[in-house]
Amino acid sequence: MSVRRRRVDNAELLDDPAAVQSDLAANLADIRRLNSWFGGTELILDYVRPLLRRHDVSSLLDVATGSADIPVAIHRWAEEEGLRVHIEAADISTEVLSQAEKLVTGTPVRLKCADARDLPWADASVDVVTCCLSLHHFPPAEARRVLAELWRVARVAVVATDLTRGLVAYAAAILATRTVARNRMTRHDGPLSVLRAYTRAELQDLAMDAGLRDARVRRHPFFRQALVAHKGVTSDA
């Protein structure tokens, strides 16, 4: 079977955090480490920085946040720049949020339990909405729903980053997780995440079907990709 041609949707261990609580903290730490080493954190910052600088932006929501390393990184950068941004981070799992609570301690990042498929925020109520390394957890119909929800809630822009599927990416994920991680969740879920990921064309089609106007998907190093959609709002006026 071609890794690139056919997407699989087998469950990852992280899809049921309550069943793997003994390994959860170590797995989330591995994800943070991999985000840092292989550009995941810097990638989302590259797209968020110009939005926070150029627009009248005062709020950001990170959906399916995991341990909240991405919103914490955004907060630290904004603080260094002297920008005041209200940041919230949402995840459906209370077990995951309990781990995120440790990371956001000492920051103003606010956590909320919420389903990415049915966000409890009003239309256009948050300036920038981000979602990192999460879309591959959803089958196509649900991924479209997630993207539609991100778009509905956003006022200025949506930025969603993820892995991209491919044979070389799959081999690299096996090598990276065997080298960096000893945690069974990371070793199981890392390569599987690549098999579940969408290709650039698939992600572009999902965004179009979800109603994201003028969405663009770009490939990046280390088998990452970023979907960006702007609503064209530049001020509150």
C-alpha cells in the first residue's frame, strides 16, 4: 500500500488520554521537544507574528492545544515585542488540560475545555485562531467541521499547521521517535500520525469544502505544512 496514496485512520493512543495517563506527561513532553527541534513551534510563530504586528489584533485562540506549548511560545514572543494579546487555549481532554495547566502557570494564557468540532465561541469573536498538529486526528468529515469552526470563530485569520503524509515522512517519523523518545505513546503515535496526515492537495480541498475563502496551503521543512486563510479584516473600524 502506498503511504502517500491512501490515508489511514487508526486510533492513536493520544486519542484516549484517560486510558494512558501514566504515559501522558512523557508523551506531551516528547511532542514539545519535537515541535522545538523540528520547527513546529517556529513555523506557527512565523505565520502568527505578522498577524499580530500588522493588524489590530488583541486576541488569539489555540484549538486542540495539547500541553499548550504553542500558545505559551506565542505569549512569550508577544511579551518581548510589547504586544498585549489575550490568549486562550482549548482542548477536549481534561487529562491533557491538567498537563497544560503546569505549562501555563505564571503566564496569562487561559485554558478551556472545548471540542474543536463545536467551539463555544461566538462568530468572529477571536482575532486569530490557530490549530497545530491536530487535523490529522480527525477523519475528513470531522476535519472539515473543525476547519469550518476555526473559520467561524476567527475575525482576522486562521492558521492551521500539521504533518504531511508521505513515505519519506513516515520513515523520518520512525527514526525520530526511536531516537528521541523512549515513551511508548510517542513511538506508537509518531509514525501513525504521518499515516493519518493529509497531503497538501487533500488539505486544500478540505479547506475549500469547509468554506475557508482563499485558503493557501504551503509545504515546509521536516514534512510540515501550513494552511492560512485571511478574512481581510484589518481593524475594528
